[in-house]
Amino acid sequence: MHGARPDEVEAKRAKILPGADPPASENEVAALLEAAGIGPPTRYFSSLFWGACLAPYRG
């Protein structure tokens, strides 16, 4: 957003934020995976804002 006017920044944020709502907890992620037919996740990486897991497909 460097160099953009404040109104341009707000317009772009308004488009991005509705789709940028992460799950509230790890339990919510596990529930979403289970509903999709995927087994429980096993976390193998975590940092401040990012994490990764492996989960078996049960389809």
C-alpha cells in the first residue's frame, strides 16, 4: 500500500478483510477438517502467525 492514498488503502482493506477471517482456534480447524473427511491434524511447524500440520484423508 506504499504510496496509496488513505481512501485507496481503506477500499482495498474493505475487500480483503471479509475473506481474511481465520478460524478462532485449533479446535475449530480440527472440526473443519473432520467435516471435510480429514483426520485429526498433527502440527509439525509453528511460528508467530503461521503453522502447518499433516492430516490423513479418510475419504
